[in-house]
Amino acid sequence: MSGRLLSFLREFGRDEDGSGTVEVVIFTTLLMGTLVSVVEIGVINLKQALLERAVALEVREIRLSTGDVPDYEEIRADICDEMAMSRNCEANMMLEMAVAEPASFVGLPSVADCINAEEEPRPSRQFEPGLDNELMLMRACLKYKPLFPTTRLVSHLSMDEKGYAQLVVRAMFVQEPR
């Protein structure tokens, strides 16, 4: 009986049926993982570019509208309108704006003030519209849900407990005189 078992094992070891299937499964998994990561990186880059453009346009509008500085809600709504691609943008965005003294420069806090739509709404940490000829710092933080939250790429992003990642854009400008 042990001779039959030994013979069977030798024959089984030489049999190559189905060996291509293993290779296809391994390479398909790697290819799909790469494809999903490329799509996720593309979406992240697109959202970042849209947010940067929207903030730049709003900063230009604030800078040139002498004497008429919009309030927090107007600025956030304008940025979200300009982005167009982000769902629930206003509930997922926080803005910070502060006057900076060039002689004793102190920037915004190192950690951005961010919020996601699932958290309770709260007021902005710091929002000062500024006056003529003042150096202004502005930061926008947008939270979003990744398309493929279980991928290895997304695991390297800083995520909150609800599964939101964040994009942060900073701007510096001088209020134009009236």
C-alpha cells in the first residue's frame, strides 16, 4: 500500500494541469491592486487640484473686493461651488483665516482644524477677516471618503475614526487698500 501511495504522490507532483491558473490568479490580483491604487491616486490629485484652484479664486476675490470682506459661510460656500466635484463639501470643510504680523510672524497652528459631515457642527477655531494692507493667512481643510478604503494606499493616509481622509490647502495674501 505504501508503494501505491508513493507512486500516486510522484505522479501528482509531475502533473502540470492547473498550474497556469495559479499564475493568472496571482498576476490578476497584483494588476487589480495596482489599477485600484492608480484610480485612487488620480481622484486624490484631482480633488487636491480642485480645492487649490477654488481657494486661489476665492483668495483673489477677497483680496480685490476692497472693504467688502465676506463672512465665513460665504467664503466656504463659494469654495464649494467652485469645486463642483465634492459631495457634501460645506459639511466637510473648515476654514481658518488670521492676520499675520510680518515683524513677529506666527503662522496658523500646525494641525489643521478639520471636520467631517458625521461630526457635530462646531464653529471655526480661528477666523479673522482682516483690514486693508494686512497680511492674511488662510487654510482650508476638506475631509472626504476614499473610493477604495481597504486598499494599501489608503492605509497610508491619515484617516479619522469615521474613515475620512483630509486635504489641506494654505494661502497667504495681502488685503488690498480701498
